[in-house]
Amino acid sequence: MIIDQKTLDVLTSQAKASARLRQNLDLRNSIKDGSQRMLNAIEPGTVMPIHRHRSSSETVVCIRGHFVEEFYDKDGHLTETIDMVPGGNVVNIPKGQWHSLKSLESGTVLLECKNGKFKELEAKDILQVAPAPARPLSPFKIHFLPVKYGDSFLIECCKGDNKGIVLVDGGPKGCGEMLLEKVKETGTPDLLVLTHYDDDHIGGLTQYIQSFQYTPDVPAKAVWANCAGYLKVPVLTGTRSAGQGAALSWFLNDFADTGKMTWRDDLIEGVSQEFPFASIEVVSPTAEFRKLAVGKQETAAPSVKPIVLGKRSLARPVDEINTPLEELAKQVPKAPGKSSDSEVANAASIAFILRSDGLSLLMLGDCYPQNVEAYLRSKGYSEENPLKLDYVKVAHHGSLHNTSNSLLDVIQCNHFIISTNGEKFGHPDRACIAHILCHSKRNRNEKVHLYFNTDLDTIAANTAVAGKLPIPQKPFLNPDEPEKYNFVVHENVTEIASQ
């Protein structure tokens, strides 16, 4: 028997039609088998009684979707929750352990295996304490600040009653005060992530962190940043990107030494961490590119020379607006080089999946699609078994080099966030939008939503100044294309909240 995507889809349809919102598929050869194996499709809202198996342990694997395995004591008190996603945890439930589960995503399917022949649970194996009703999707908020041509996000999320805040990047220099004011509204971040050391991500963040230097507070409870370890360098201004990464190390070391904040700098693909409020899995960079980026910071630390950030020299042809999206989607982004400072910085960008109640979010920083795609495929995702996501933060502000058809073909998502105002580099590129709308596995019957934290007219004007178009105009779409390609653009959006 081959268990393919069609098998899982049929099982999910049966679960949705069931009053219990779940359906199993028996994988035994016959009822005489001495072991039990089955697939179980579970939909959000299904209520699984708290139960135990006295004669066997049970192994549970998430095949598709997202659910939480729950352990209870004999009085029905919840003692442990385990987040379950494909390629993540595998749980072996001990014999006699009271347990239940909750589905967090439609289409979820799990594999259950136990020893011994099947027999119905006895009354004494079902805890006579009703589990809590299925928790509705908990509220979340994604704040993406209008930090010019850079990135800065504050994500409010939760798991159960545990709430947390994740801060990702701070935009270019000059945006620190805006970030500080927003943090005053939301509260101290539980986790701060610097994706990489380019100025449009680190400049405002360094200003934000400096503002805490002579206060008893810290900028975050924990920091993820692949900066160059214990470097002691003077405060730097107007520096190149690698130098800013080195300078930030100085501040992070000071705060970490107080014991009030932790700093982790070993972030590479495959690293994952369970926080009380979210599960986070790093999907990029590779160990090689992290090492290259840290090396450039170490080299830059002793003497950092100020430079002026220039405009991108690669101008898009003026007639690109008239090129059909299907044609532009055929472009294949080049892989990052190992000698170019800018390409190393972007390839070393920390990209991660954040999963919390009601939210699955892929934050791509400025990473390259080749690295992320290779990692996802190594975890079992494919065109037939795509990674299902609620939102994707598009890489590198919609640059043509950082999104590909083949990456999008292993992702299932209809909501894409692009952070830019078009300054400096003329982002987004029409080719990036073409990949999102025209990759081969996209379901054209489902509407795609594009979220921008600036209005399109401002982006168009700034793009023209950046040298990509001779006159201001919407640089990446034509008036008839939203209907033709079934998408909608949301302008001036700085907050997305759960419904």
C-alpha cells in the first residue's frame, strides 16, 4: 500500500464530514496482527478523551499538519504539552500515561503505533474528567513597522496561556526611536532576532539596543544573533555592515554579562527551540555561510571605515512592466557567491519558522531560496507534501534574487508580506511577484494576498528615483493583473491580527 497525498486528502475529507471531526485508517494486514498501526486524521475542534493504554506504550508521529500531544496526571491536570509537526518531535507515550491531543491545523494526519492486538478501551482507561473544550485559535498580531527600505517586525503570539513577543530586526539607522516606541506599547521582547548585519536590518536595532545601555532594563530577555562573539570594539557610526555586526557584539556582551539577558550565536539550519509561547525552527543559514559571515565581522572589527550606501546598479529594463508575469517567473535566481560581502551577508541571514497557537509564519530575512529549499526538502517537504503556512515574510524585500518557483512549490501559503518603501534598491522586483503568482504548484482558484507596509504610489516614486523606471508608476503590476492572476494587494498595512 502506498500512502500518498491523495490518501491523506481522502482521510481528511472523511474527518471533516465526521461528527467527531476525526477519522482513522487501519494499516494492519488483518485483525489477527499482533500490533496496531493506523493513520488518524484530526481536525481542529475534535475532542479526544483523556485516556491511557495499560498494556502498551504508543509511538506518535505527525505526518501532516500541526497538533499538540498532551500528558495528564491521574486527577486530570495537564502536566506537559509536546508540539508536533512533520519532521519534528516523535513521541513515545509510556505505558499507563494519561494523554490526549489537540489539532491546531486543518488537514492534520498522524501515525499511531502500539503493541498488542486491538481492543476497545475499558471505562477505567478513560479518565472521567472531561478535557478542556477545544481552545479557539488564540489571538496573534504581526506588527511590521514602516522602516523605510528595511525590515522590523514585532510578533505577539502564544501557546495556551503563555504569551510572548518576538522582535525581528530594526530597520536602517534612524529607525531606532520608532522601534523603541513600539516596544513600549507591546512590552519587552521575549526574543530578539537579528537576521543578519546589513544596515537595513541592524542599523535601527543597534540604536534601539544602545538606548538601554545606562538603564536597569534590557532590550530583550533573549537574543539570537550570529555576531562575532566576544569582540571588544568602540561604538561605531556610519560603518559598513560587517562592522556594525562587530559593534553590536560589544553591546550584546555587556547585556549578557548582567545575567538579565541570554545571547545565542550558533544559529544554523536545523536548530530548533521550544519557547513557552512558540516553537521556532531555523531553516537557514548553512554552517558554511554562518562561518563566512562571522569571519567578515572579525576582520572588520579592528578598523572599520565609514562608507556611503549607494544605489543598486542593476536597473530593471523599462519595458519589464509590459513583460507577462509568466515569462518573468521563468527566471532562475543565481546562487550566492562566497567572495561577495553582500551575498555572504544575505546568505547568512537567519530564516525561521515560528509556530504558535493559530499561527505558522516563515520569516525569510534576506536569505537565498536555494538554502531554504534544500533544508525543507531534507525534512521531507516536497511538491506533493508542501509546508503549510499562514504567512510568509518574503525574502530581501521582494528582490529578484531571493525567491524562486522551486522553493514556492514546496510551500503552501496564500499570504505574503513585503517590507519596503522602494528606496535605495528599488524593491520589490516584478520577477519576485511573478514567482509568487505563477509558480507551477500554485492553486489559481485560491486568492493570493500581498501585504505592503507602504502605499504603492510611494514605492513607485521611490523606485523611479532608485533608477529603475524613468517616471513614477506602479513598478510591478498592471491594472488588469489582480483579476487575471487572482490576487489582491493590501497597502499601508502595519499590523495583521488573527480573526
